[in-house]
Amino acid sequence: MDQPGVNPTNNPKMDLLRGGGTNIQSNIPEPAGGVPASFTSGAAPIPSANAKPLPAASYLEQAKAQPAPVFGSAGGSTPIPAAAPVTAMSAQPDQAPAQAQPEPKPAPPPPVTPKPASPRRGRILVLLAAIILAAIGAGVWYYLNLQNQPAPVVPTEIQPVDPTGLKQSEADTSRAIEAGAATKQKKLTLSFTIPTTANMGTLTPQLELRKSGTDFTGEPTTVGEEVQATGSDITVNIPVENLEDGFYHWQVRTVKGEQVSQWVVFGNDPKAVAFMVDTVAPAAASLQSLGGSSVSDTSNTVTVATRKPTFVGKADPSSRVKVSIQNGPELSAVADSSGNWSTTPTSDLAEGQYKVSIVASDAADNASAPLAFTMEVKTAAATTPAPAATDTPAAAETPAATTPAATPATTDTSLAATGDETTLISAFSLTVFAISLAVLIRRKPHYGSR
């Protein structure tokens, strides 16, 4: 280990850094070869007794001004590493070396002012955004439209199927005929539906129409026109004409070549009546009593003593009877199984004469001939005759009747306003309203300034 004050290399800077020893190298003459004798491989020379050490400040100045020399070995072939440079040295050997001054920080760069966006660049961005949105919208539309595209149509040949939805109606009026109902029309339309999704081929509808009581034979009585498949249900209408009066039932099916569907009966009951044709009008209704009095002749005026007279008569069983009173109500009734019917007005009739018409109609809406007559309403008070005049003795002079004193006029103290008062009140109200409106208009700027 190196001892203080002992420098094996005789380097004065190392002595100063270690804080010991003296530097007397300045008094040693430098040899002619440029290498001090103290740095040779030989022993270090002994300084003379008269050599005086230099002040510490001189050493420091020399150490700062001159870098440490780097010398080789005695032969000059082996280099000696250079000593670290000394930046600062304290004059006292016991003190630590001074710290190096920090290097000054570079000044920050000046702030960069962003350039304003170019209007052309903004327009380009907007155009790009519009193009992107349009592309997205087109893609969504295409996707949705693709989803809603119907499946490709596959050709399908129609096959005979059982008819459904059997209906019947009058051909001229299109009025539906319920099962078992009557009609006075001789021309009807019988219709049904062929349920199918086929889109190719044709079918032939067939109808068997028989009178009730006659069983079906399975042989069609009417062959309809061929119908073309369209990919959806097909409605078939078969007209029948020149029907006789009576009750009927019918059934239908579809045919294609040798292939046939099942027969389908209207009402699903081959024994039930489908409809009835009735073209005969019922007999005219008769009037048996009116207002409680028997009526045998309607050619003359029929007088009643009540304001609500009851009409009683006879008609065909189950027929509808309509009683029409001129300038009065319209009454109706249904004859029972024996043909009896009756009806009464719900409100009083005024005194006087009335034209009355009674008509009966059947289930097929065939109307009978009307029964027309004149009815006169005359109550008992109007029909009571005045008593006959008789000779009476002269009566004693009757004193003149005393006229009662006139009742004094009373003053009306009600709050009802007369026409003049109403006019004055209205004028006053309008004046007050106009003044109030003018004040509000004048004060409006003052309110607004607050």
C-alpha cells in the first residue's frame, strides 16, 4: 500500500491528489531526452537539502495549466496510461476536492405556432366523410334489400286439392245467402277457394247441385272453367241460373285429368238445406181489430177513440208485417205459426185522420199486396155530444158582476238588465278595457327597462 508522502513514480500531481508529500519536481532539471530523471526506471533522486518546496497555490496553478505527461518505459516501448485530469484542488491536503461547475442548460426552442388549416383541406375532409357515409349507407341498404329478396321461384305443378271456404250469394245483388236462408232470385253464384302455392298448371272445378231430399250421386251437374295456378290461393265462382222454387244443397271438387279431389259439401251436411228459392209473394195481411174495436170493412174510415191504437190481424205464418202510418210511426210485427200478429205505437197519435198501409213479406223478401185504409183518431172528450137545448123560465135579474179592483203594478226588483242597461254596461266595459290596454302599452318600455 502506498504511504503518504511516498510516490513511487515521483508524480507530483499524484502527491497533490493524495494530500501528502511535497513536490520538489520543479527543482529537478529535465534531461535532454525530454523525460525527467524521476520518471525513469532507476531510483528516484534524493532532493538536496537546500531545495525549498513551492507554495501550494503554485502547485495548483501548474497542475491546472499543464496536463499530466504520459511516458513510456525505459526502452520507450511500453506506454503508461494518462492520469485523470484534475479540475480543482484544495490548498489544504485534508479537504475534499471542489465540485465541478454544472454546464449551462441549452435554451428551450421557441414555441412553434401551428399553421391555420387550409380551407381546401377542410373541404377535402368533408368530402371524404360524405363518401364514407354514402358507402356505409349503400352497404346497409344493399344488405337489407338482399335480406328482403324473395326466395327464387321454383316451378311447381298444381294438383287437385279439396276446396275450402264455400259461399253462396245472389248474382244480381251480390247479397250473401246464409245457410238455409231463402231468396227470390233465380240466378245465384256459388263460390269456393282452392288453397295452393303452385305456380304452374290448371284445375277444373266441378259442381253438383241437387234439390234437398235428393241424395248426391257424385256426378257433377255443372263444370266450371279451368283456373290457372298463380302461386297463391285461387277463388272459383260458378254461376247457376233458372232455378226453380224449392230447397237445394250442393257440393264441389277439383279435377286435373284423371286426378280428382274429395267432394266438399256446403254446410258439411249432405242432408241439410243450403238455400231456398221462393218467388211467390205471401197472401195479403188482414186487419181484425183496431184500437179494441172489431174491423170488418176497411173501405170506410175506421175511427178509434185512443191515441195508441193496437193493430191486430192475420198473415201467412212466419211472415213479417209492416204497418206504415202516414205522418206517423212505422210499426212491424212477425206472424206466429198460426199467422196471428199485433203491434202498438209507442207514442200518442195526434187527433185527426191518417192513411194506413199494411204489407206482409216472406223470408225471401217477397211482398204481398198492401192493405190500405183511412184511420181517424178521435178521443172520447171530442166525441161526447152537447146536451140538447130546453125551454126554461125567465130567470130573475142577475145583479151585475162586480169587477175586482185592479191589482196595483209592482216594481220589478230583479237584477235582469234591460236593453238600454245592457248597452250602457257593454260601452262602459269596452271603455275600461281600452284604457287598461293603453296603460299597458305605455308602461311596456318601463317594464322592459327593469
